[in-house]
Amino acid sequence: MKVLILEDETLAADMLESMLLELQPEWQVISRIKSISSAVEWLESNPHPDLIITDIRLLDGLCFEIFEKVKVEKPVIFTTAYDQYAIRAFEVNSIDYLLKPVQPEKLKAALAKLHVPKDVLPDYNEVLNFIKSNKTSYKSRFMVRLGQRIIAVPSEKIAYFYSESKLTYIVTLDGKKFPLDQPLDELVDLLDPKRFFRANRQFIVAFDSIAEIHPYFKGRIKIVLQPKSDEEIVISSDRTPEFKKWIDQ
């Protein structure tokens, strides 16, 4: 079996490949791709693999764009932290939809479906109804330390999160700053994607905090936040298309 992995986080791709090859040592991961544009180019230039495992959110947008541009008739397993995309996932040739962090037993069960005739697979309408009725809510507040006290900071009052020297901080819309014991990579899965955007490896910004947007060199975008950040915030050319869609939704 030849497998194509679409995942924009290197660590997540490493873990997924390791888990997959532990379950199926004779299989081969033929490529790992981080963006929609690269995936489309690869699929148009190479024989399609026996299986595609893809994160729904890639560097430059949602992976569904790939299947709109390239006809893929091979089975697909989706991985994501956002269960609101389940319906679209099953509209593609999906055999399973795994919520992150992917567990080995869940991946094993998904791979087993490759050998099950379609007429005996579960009723995915029931799966979708279950997902709708058990939809994950996003984090509404963060508990932070203020001197000897612990206080709650509501998500709607947060302007942005940023990392510095391996520490994470919250900055609120009124300019207050608090340390937080969670890395940005974990926060992404807890925040409402309609309100927050991962601008780069150092910043997650709220829509309400964006004061100015400027074109930058080589197809990149520079944003100015309010309250102001000490660091210049530049969005890469790979993430610029997704940012434009996010800001205009």
C-alpha cells in the first residue's frame, strides 16, 4: 500500500507516519505535503496512492479544495481538531474522520475499513447526526495567574496570544498581559476558528485585534494589532490566501 500524507505540522506528520508504519510495517509513505497547491500539483503529476490521509486545515486553506480541483477516486481518511467539517468530509470518498489527537486504536479501526465492502460500512447519516448532536464547543475562558490569585479571562476579551522564549502570553483587548501554561500549538484546537487565526508560529490573533493590513514583500501580508505588539507580524505567502478568506468571511 502506498500512502500520501497531507499535514502542515511537521510533528503531527511525524507522529502519524510513525503510527501508521507501526500498524502496517509493509506499507510505504510516498510523500508528505503541507499545502493545497503542492498537493494538487503532486496529484496531477503522479499516480494516485492507494490511500490519502489528510488534515482538513492545511497551510493555505481547507483540503476540500484539492478534491474540487483533482478527481480522486482512492479512499481518504481525514484528521482534524474541528468536527464541524465532518459533513463535507463524508461527501468526499472518505472511509473515516478522526479527531485529533489521533489515537492508534482509532487509526487501526479506520485502516480496517479499507477491506470492508461499502455496503456493510456503518450508516454515515447516523455518524453525522451523532457529530452534530455532540459538537465540540470552543474554549470560552482561560484561567491565568495574577499575583497570588487565579482569574478567568473570557475568550471574547482576548486580542492575541503570542510566544516568546518558549513561554506563551495572552494580551487582552484592553492591553493587559498574562502568562499561560499552554503552547500555541495546543491553543489552536481550543479556539473558535471564525474568531482566531494562526498568523505565524509566534502569534494567534483575534479578528477584533486587527487594526491595519498591509501588502508585504513576496506575496506576504503584514498586520498591525491593537493593542500594539512589540514584534512585527508577517503572514507568509503560503498562509496569505487562507488569511484573506478568514478576514472576509
